[in-house]
Amino acid sequence: MSQPQAERLQRPRVDALDAILGEVMPVLDDGFVRVVDYMGDDAAIVQAARVSYGEGTKHVSDDRSLIRYLLQRRHSTPFEMCELKLHVRVPMDAWRQWIRHRMASVNETSTRYSIAIDSAQRTPAARWRRQAKSNRQGSDGLLQPAKGAELSRREAELHEHARAVYRDRLDQGVAREQARKDLPLSTYTEAYWKMDLHNLLHFLSLRMDSHAQEEIRAYATLIGEQIVARWVPATWEAFQDFRSGALSLSRLERRIFAAVGRGDPDEARRVAAEAGWLKVSSRTGALVRSRERSECEASAAELGIRLPWQVQEAVAEAD
């Protein structure tokens, strides 16, 4: 018995993404992102998911609903059928964070073989950020522009001096691999970066977050809003609804919110106290700082909920 002839397939094309293929999209003062190539589209995700159903499955949802179902329930392999290849120029300090996302194929400019890019990311006078007091790895607020202007001036001097030293070493015949060692982390590097959609969405969920460093957040936001949104619009919509715009609750938060919803503030306070969230400082009489309690309060604020201990504090302050 002869086997049925396999149908000829056409490579998926996305007109909206083809329109910007190879186009340089600026980021920061001298960085960029551009799409080099891509594989798959929303339909490829659906195709991969449905092949596992077999012929016995007759009732299938429409493509958009299926994609939303898959993303909401954190399926991975259907989204791995799509890949995106980018060419990026990025400051080395942001690239260090970027390259931590290991599920990618990367080829970066080598300053052992090539002369380093003669460009370094500079900070405008009004964009110098203060160190956050509650987050050791983050920033909070801005320095005064007058102080920032002096910092920017000294930054430019430092960049120029570092570059002059680097050029002088090369001119004297120092090996490139050694001459580069004192270049600042603000020096731009370039790379080709290819990643499947499942891991790309994970990258975006972390690097578009408000807690991410501002510089890499600028790249992630552009990749998400200007590239992924064009490439796989149904997936991007689901990502915004179920991942980037969703609210995740811990087991304790669910118990506390459920108690508040039942009108049982004592139970909500009991759960929080057992978790160690309501310890009081003997020195100040205020609640001891708790990251988990702060996150719970932030989630409650998004939902328009005032937690029982917050009500107590407000009453105490009023008295």
C-alpha cells in the first residue's frame, strides 16, 4: 500500500515583521536592535500543539484561544517551534545581564580579534539614578541635574582617557587581548543573538519588569513591543494578559486575601503574624521591614484592597 504524498509546505511569512527586517532600531544613545531572521509564527505554535492531539480529537478551539490556553498553563514546546535572530549593539554592563539568559545561540564581537567599538554609553545629566535603600541591586529616584551635569562631564573625560590609553597600547604593538582590559563597561559591544520564543518570553518577563535595570529594560521593551508584537500578535496578547500584566499570588497571599474577602480580618492578621510579617521594632514601635509583606501590600493595592494591619496603622496614626 503506497504512502500518501506529503503536501508541499510554504515557509511561514509575517508581513509586519518582514517590513522591518534588517531595519536598525535605535536604543539608548548609540545602541540598536535589528531583526536578521525568524522562523515560525502564531500558526506554527498552533500546528505544533495540535499534532500531539492526534486524529481522535475533533473538538479544537480557535487558534487564538489555543495559544492563550497554552501560555496561561505554561506549556513550553509549542513556543519553542518559533525562533528569532537579532543583531544588537549594547553596552557591556547591560550585556552581562543579557548573556545570563543561557538558552540562546550567541556570537559576539571579539576584542581579541577586532578593535573595540569606539563608542561608550553616556548618561544624560538628568538621568543619574540614586541607589535604592530597600533594594541593594536597584535604583530609586534621580540625582539633581546640577550634580548630574558634573557626573556626566567627568564620565566623558573618563571615557576619552580610557580610549586614548587603549589606542596608545595598540599603536605600541600591545596585543589586542591585553590592550582592551581597562576599557569601561559602558563600551558598546555587538552580537548576533538567536533564541526560541518560549525562552524569549521568559527573557522579556524579567527584563521588561519595572525592577530590571533601566538600560536593559529599554532593549527588552523595544524587542517586545516593536518586534515580538509584530511577529506573533496572538502570543504577545496572551503574554501581556497572563504573564507581564498578570498578578501572581503566593499561598500566604491567597489565604490572607481570602480571609479579607470573607470579612475575617483576624484570620488575615493571624496568617501574616505566623509568617513573621508583623514583627514590631522595639526601638521605633513600627513594623519591621519585610520584603514579602511589602510585596503582599503592593498586590493588595493593585486590587484596591486595604489589609487589616494597614488599617490598624492608619487608625494609630490618626489617634
